Amino acid sequence: MYAIMTVTGADSTGIIAAVTTAIAEKNVNVVDVSQTLMSGFFTMILRVEFDEKETTIADLQTHMAPVAEATGQAIRLQSEAIFTAMHEV
């Protein structure tokens, strides 16, 4: 399954490391990533791939909650199919 993960919040050291370490723990692969900083505000969008038999989006979101809290970020996940449908014109 493919999913889109968004990470947003105030910039600080270690955000990318914390997020990618946590998703690797769930055997989630980063297929594509975009990251930027704007006036101290951090934004990252990841396209990730994982086996739905091993983990679900809900399980992954729960796994990411402590990372979000520790880094001060908002971390959200959604199915790529839903993300794409929501953003088509």
C-alpha cells in the first residue's frame, strides 16, 4: 500500500531522523520525499510504501504519535488513493 505522510511544525534538530527511524521500525519504505523550511516552519511530505498485512495506516499513525509529541510536529497519514482523489481538479 502507498500512503502520504505529512509532517509540519516549528523547525528543530532531528525531525527527519526521528520520523524516518520510527517508520523504519514498522518496515515502511520512503518512496519519495519533499521537505522545506519557511521562516522557521518545517514541512515534509513523504510518499511511503508498506505491506498492509504487516501494518495498517491506523497502526502507523499510532506508532508516530510519540514522535509527533517528542518533535513538536503534526504528523498525519492517509491512503495515497484518498490523498490523490482529494487533490484532483
